[in-house]
Amino acid sequence: MTDQASADQGLVEANRDLYNSHTEALLVNTDDIHAAAKAIGSPSNEHFAAFGQIEADLLRQHGLASDSFLIDVGCGSGRLGHQLAGWLKGRYLGTDISPPLLHYAEKACGRPDWQFELIQGLEIPADDASADMVCYFSVLTHLRHEESYIYLEAARRVLKQGGVLVFSYLEFEVESHWDVFDATMASVREDGGLHVNQFMSRDLIEAWAPRLGFEVTSLHRGDTPHIDLTDPDFVGEVNPVVDGQSMLGQSVAVLTAI
Ligand SMILES: C[S@@+](CC[C@H](N)C(=O)[O-])C[C@H]1O[C@@H](n2cnc3c(N)ncnc32)[C@H](O)[C@@H]1O
């Protein structure tokens, strides 16, 4: 292992331990969708399915085609993959650091042609310039900025020129994100804050983009509907819908590989 790889592994160790202990407690039975939903932060099966649809609609809106190669970094228990399994004919690679979540995702998607890879660090096990789209939903929010930067270098390596990077993030401009910050502050005061909730700013994203080989296509606030829904009635049962559009809660960055 190179010094860099070993450093990367050290950086994600705490995160992996946290997710594994969290998910092993919940995923006693890996066939249990409710446990799988809760493990990645969805309070109910309906919430899990609705947010999977919102993620899928967001990616389609920003260019995911049915024959695309999509890489879903930190795919968790397959919230997105499950919603795309009946539609995406192209390749799909889901990666995660948590074996029980990855195992559930693979079973839930029911696509033997899709690839699910357990990873150790901040790597994407795909060929250079092979992917049409790379997404990180609620993943960079748990990494330090330096780790996210390394991960986005990996995203640029695997993306084709013109390929699309989508990631969700927390920002101080959005009032509801302050709840996360307040909870993190409470945990830092209590025990040093073992669980990272990392915020990003728009100027950070705009400064990083050209250095990483991207241009910023659009940035979307987490509290403002911007995602055209295929099933607004269903999503509307668990999340605000205005004129057929909804949002993730976290803000969303869409970047194009240049
Ligand atoms: C909040 S969950 C979101 C899961 C999924 N993206 C979704 O939207 O349903 C965060 C996921 O990121 C994974 N994760 C954390 N650090 C990671 C890393 N360095 N590389 C890949 N996955 C990671 C966790 O194991 C977990 O499955």
C-alpha cells in the first residue's frame, strides 16, 4: 500500500466504524427494508422510497440517460439503485465502506449485471474516463474537506469529458442545515464529536471546480424545490412538493467535467 493509500485509509476508518456499528445493530436481518432505510437515515420505508425517487429524478434532470454508466459512491442500502433498477439499462457501480449496507443494496436492486464494490478508502474502482455520471448523496457531508477533495479527484479521473458530477452538501445559507450544525456542536461539546458533519460553501465549490477539472453547472439550495418529479403525488406524502418539484433537504451541486 502506498503512503497516500494508507493515509486515506486512516481518514475513513472512524467513518467506517461508525457506519458499521450503526448498521450492524439495525441490519440484524439484511432483508428488512425498514432496517436498511433507517441505517442510512430514512425514518420509514415510504421516506426511503420517496427520497430514492427524488435522487433518481435529480440525476435524470441533469443528464442521466437509460444507457449511461452511473457510479453511485457511498450507495448505502441502495436507496437510489433500487429506484433505477427497472429503468437504467447501462452500467451501474455502487461503492460503500459498509459491508452490510452494500450487501443489502445488491440484494435490493436485483440486478446481477450491476457492480457493487466494498472499498477501503477514497477510491473509485473504475477505469479512467469511463463513467457518464458520478454521484455522492450524503457522503461528502461526512468527510473532511481534504478527503472530499481527494474523492472528487477520483471522480474526475473516472468521468468522461463532459460527464456530470452530482453531490449533496450542507451549507450555512440554508436555515434548516443549522439543525445539523447545532446537533454536531452539542456532540463536540459532549464527547469531542466523533461523527463528522462537514459543511461546504458555494465559494469553496467554485474555487475547487477548476482545480479539479470541472466547471460548476448549477448549485441548488436544499430548502427550495428544483427537482422535476415523475411521481409528485407519492413524494408529496413525505416531502414538500411545489408545482411538481421537490428537493433533497441537502443542497445539491452539479458540475461538468471539462
Ligand atoms: C447517509 S448514507 C447515504 C447513502 C446513499 N448515498 C443514499 O443517499 O441513500 C452515507 C453513506 O456513505 C457511506 N460512506 C461513508 N464514508 C464513505 C467513503 N469514504 N466512501 C464510500 N462510502 C462512504 C456510508 O457507509 C453510508 O452508506
